[in-house]
Amino acid sequence: MPFLGIYTKDIFAVQENNPDLVPDTAHINFEKFSMLVRIIQDVLQYQTTSYTFEDDPLLQHFQIGRASCRERV
């Protein structure tokens, strides 16, 4: 299962560090948009995969305990 924060960081970095247009021309920077497409394709690939998780009572108990501790604060 991917951590989406990494993909968000990558998209932001590509967007912020690469111009939409090639410098000194009016041409579209296809390299930038190709990088964005590759990142988005990676994310979309994970949407086609089904994940099956088995119940873990110990983990569930731990998570419920953490949630109730946060509610008390």
C-alpha cells in the first residue's frame, strides 16, 4: 500500500520546480507534464489493486485505546 504523502510531495516538487513553458520560447514544457503523468500513473496503478487485510484484534484494541485517550485530552 503506497503512502500518498510521497506522491503529493513529488507532484508538488515537479509543479514548483519546472516551468510550464520552455524558457525563452512559447513551447509547452512536455518534460514537466510527462513527469506528472508518470507520478499519476503510479497512483492509479494502486487503485486497481485490491488489498485484503485480516482482522488483528490486538491492533484494533490498541487503536481504540489511542482514540479514547485523544478524546480525553
